Amino acid sequence: MLKKLRILTVTQHALMLAYRAEIYLWVLAHVMPFLMMGVWVTASRSGAGGAGGGGGMAFALTPVDYARYFVCVFIVRQFSTVWMIHEFEWHIVEGRLSYFLLRPMNPLWNYVTAHLGEQLARFPFFIMVLAFFFILYPQARWMPSASAILLGFFTIYVAFALRFALQYCFAMLTFWFERASAIEQLSFLPYVFLSGLLAPLADFPEPARRIAELTPFPYVLSFPAQILMGQITASSPQLYQGFAVIAAWFAGLCLVGQFLWRRGLRRYSGQGA
């Protein structure tokens, strides 16, 4: 199985290199964290409250910490973005899923390796963008500890698995609706507001933060970013609480996804094949 996955990943990487110009545009399309960084750094400097000192509006982080947080968010987004619903939808509508069903492995792995191949293809350009940012904003330079890097990247792929499971459930709706991606877009609004993309969860009001932490969205972005920053360490209670919530959501989504997959296959006719 590992050999099959390695071959599929290498093949998908070669395919993605054929569209590397488009992939580089995808990297640039994920620069929203840098825009939000500018907003929060400027606001925290002018607010002069919270972690920064005396009066005014209270902020949970210092200006440098806001910069580092949103850099970590940018890193997490590069490795946890999931787009399989668009490809799966196309395969269903065109009947191309039939080819994958003939393979001696679950078609799911084709989409997983496609994401891994795309991440390998975008990695060099991602490093260039990151280096360019640190040249422009040297105050935010820092070197996370080895444990933070290892735990952070492990958590990034845990977050990737959670987000993949969530989108997999939406993708299965394509067996019933031609444009399930339009339904999946309904989850984008809570993702933007609850994931920590627009603001760190530490700046949320306490009731809103507690509600957000019960959803899967903070764990696909804010949680790995905090680990990369070193705010959450291996000895932090938040680490084990976070992984427990991730495990619960992942198990539930996998059960729902498999149920929809089995029921959906009964409806699939492959009329476009």
C-alpha cells in the first residue's frame, strides 16, 4: 500500500508541475494572513493596550507576536488547504469516477495523493514568498524550537486530515446534487470567522471563543499556528484538549463520509463515461 501511495504521489507531483504557473498563483491567493497581519499590527501599536501597556483597547498579543501568528497561519494554510470537492464533482458529472473504481484501491487515495503532489509542487515558491516576507519585516524573524517545528508540522497534517474529512462529506453530496461545491461554500463563512484567519482566538470574547472551540474550524488553522509559534507546547493542557476535539470530529466525519459514499455509489451511473 505504501508503495502504491508513493507512486501515486510522484505521479501527481509530475502532473502538478505541468500546471506550476497556476499553482504559484494559488500560493499568492493565500496571502490574506499577511493583509490581516498589517491590520492587527497597526491596531495593536496604536491601541497601546493589553500586552502592549496602559490604556486604550486591550490586545492579547504584542505587534511582533501578531506578525508571527499570521505568518504561522500562512504556513498552515499552504499545507492544509483542501480542494478535492471540485475535482470529485467533475469526476462524478463527467463519469470519470468509473476509472478510479476499477483500481484495486479506494478512489479516496487518488485525491489524497493529488493534494500531497500539489503541496510538493508549490513548496519552492512558498519558501520564496516566506523569505521575501522576512526580508520586508525582519522584526518578525524567529526560529521555533525543534520540538515546536516537529509538533507543529505533525499538527498541520492532522488539521489537513480533519479538513479533508469535512470536505469529503460535502463532496459525497455530489451523488445527489450536481454542484455540491455550492453547498460546501456555506461552510466558508464560519471557517473564515472561527478558524483564526481574521483574528487570533485569544482576541475573541470569552463566550465566542468557547463556542468556536467546539467547532472543527479553529483546529484546522489557529491550533497548528499556535503550536508553531510555541504558544502551545507538549506540556500544555490545550494540546491534549485540542487533539481530543480533533479526534472526535474526525471520527464522526469519517463515519458520515463512509455512509454517504456507500449510499451514493448505489446512485452513481457514470453516464458521462
